[in-house]
Amino acid sequence: MKKPELLAPAGNMEKLRIAVHYGADAVYLGGKNYGLRNMADNFTPAEMAQGVAYAHARGVKVYLTINSYPDNSDIAPIYRYLEELAEIPFDAYIAADPGVIQMIGEVSPGRPIHLSTQANTTNWQSALFWQRQGIARINLAREMPLEGIREVKERVGVELEAFVHGAMCISYSGRCLLSSVMAGRGANRGECAHPCRWSYSLVEETRPGEYFPVIEDEGGTFIFNSKDLCLLPFIPELVGSGVDALKIEGRMKGINYVASVVRVYREALDRYCDDPAGYRCREEWLAELCKISHRGYTTGFLLGPPRDLDLELHSRYIRSHDFVGVVEATHPGGAAVVAVRNRIEAGDELEFIGRGMAVQRHLLERMTDEEGTPLRMAHPNSRIILTLPFPVERYDIIRREK
């Protein structure tokens, strides 16, 4: 049985290190332009080189996203951008536009190219076309059902990648114009304002100023807000389909999200591939995914077209725990340097999240600043020293139940 690659988002250098720490086989990242997550921190060319070196030293691959849809004015700058990055040893580029794919081939011949989900590959004939263009891997459209994935794998020799977790776009494979019209930010150029998540009401023409809530009844709803994708219970089916990579969405998400999702899918994937006959999807894995910020979960299109896209009635995120810090360094004797991201107080019961599914709980009775001064409360963007009765590692995250 071939174990698929677990591919994680890296919105900046810290997220890259977190993804590597918690078990990603590969990460994908973007530069300051020409990707579809321009509002993430992203990487400068120097940071890209540093990130690739860091990941490669730990046996992890790195893919660069250049998957926006450029217009004529972008062609020359993209060409220069590709030339600037040509010496960085990325394992592949992720692109969608045929013109960009052609430019990559001209500037970096032999560089593997992965076709972005933005290219809307929904059938084997399309996959075969892209295989003939030299594409090394196709990230299939989210609209592909499981049986469709299987058939594509049977008919083509190119590698296949499927999204398994993260935000779902209400538009077809992400090609939406709402953001451009309503906020002046082009979704297909990496600047989506997510107007599908905004709260909407109806106004009747003859009664201006009177707002009526949009509600769902037995006839359905017109709210745009999709739940998040979660295919954890279908790891056996996905592995059995022959896909070569399972992709997690979320370059805009925080390190708590990256750590929690990567470690759960890493555990599930390893356990299934090591012992398919004895495998079961554990309730604690699903519970872990519910502790992070999400909009409720759906299986998307995997089991066939959903009747209502599993729409949410609000745009609020759901989470049961707050992310409060990350271990930056450890010292002999159990001392840990913690970068505080949310207020921490003496008396808090903290959870330390390690690699695998390790969780250590600690009732915080004492903490100090870096000079050793005792503290009752630590504020965001500060550093504290904790002495713990159990070992932790650099990049372990810390959370607290809400």
C-alpha cells in the first residue's frame, strides 16, 4: 500500500516550522504576489530559500504556489519573478494558468509543475490532457466524488492530489467574483475578502430600512456560507483511491490550526497504512479537530453532490479551546521559554500539545518573566519561563479550554 504524502500549508516561516514539527511530508507556500493567498504573511525570496533549506534538512518537500490568473500587465513581472526564484530548489511549482505554466517551463525547464485546483480538473480526459502537457501532479477539483477520483487514477499516470481538510469556497473551485464586485479585491488574484462569510439580510423595495433575516426552512437557504471540509473518517477510502497526496487548506490560518490538523491526519494516516485491518477512526481525533477554530464540518462532494452544500446559518467560527502560546526553547531541569499569544494567568489549566497525539495537562501555579520575576498574569507578545514536570519540545503549542 502506498502511503499518500501529507501536504500542509505554510503561510510564513513559523507555520512552516510548525507543519514540519507535527509531521507534514511536504508544505506549500507563496511569495508576496501571484498566489491565491496574498493576504497571508507569505515569503520573500530570501525567506523562501531559508524555508526550503530548513525543510529539506528534515526530509520535507516544499512547493511554491504561483496559481493566480494574471492579466497582460502581469506577464513581464511574473517572468522576472520566476527568474529571481529559479535558483531556489523548490520541489515543484503549483500553477493553474497555461501561460504561467509555459513561462515556468521556459525559465526553469525540468522543474516539476503541480496543477492547482483552480484549473478545475473534474474528469479523466482533462487529467490526461494535462499529463500530456508535462504536468507532474494534478490537485483535483474539490467537486470530484470518490468514484471520480478512482476512475481518474485508473486512466492516467500522473500523480493526483486531493484536499481533505479546510475552508470550502461556495463558488465553483474558487472562481468567484463577489469579492471583486463588493470589495474591490480579486479572489482569483489572491485577495479574496470572503464576502460569502458576511451576514446578509433582505430588504423589500417598498420598505427601505427594514431588514429581514435570511433563515433556513424545509425549502432550503440562500446563505453562501459553506461549512469546512473534513474527510478524516474517509482516510481508508482516500488511500484506497490511489491519490498520491492529501492536502490541508489553510495558509491564512494560525499555527494552532496547522499543528492540530497536521498531527491528527498524520496519526490517522500512519495508523491506517501500518494496520489497515485493525484501523478505526478514533473519536478523540475528531474531537481534536473540533477544538480548533472551524465553521462546522462537511464531507463536501466526496460522497456525491451535496443537496445544500452543508451551509451554515452564521459566519462565526466554532472552537472549544483558545491558543495561548508556543514553546520557543527548552532548558535543562524542565524549564521552557514560552512565547505568549493570548493572556495566561496563574491558575489556568494548560494543555501542551506534542507530536503524535501527545497531550500533557498542567495546572499553572507559577511563572516568571525572562529575568526570573514571578508573574500572576502574562500578556500577548511577551515571553515567560515555565518549569514543567514533563518534557516538551520547541514548537509544541499550548492551549486552554474556553
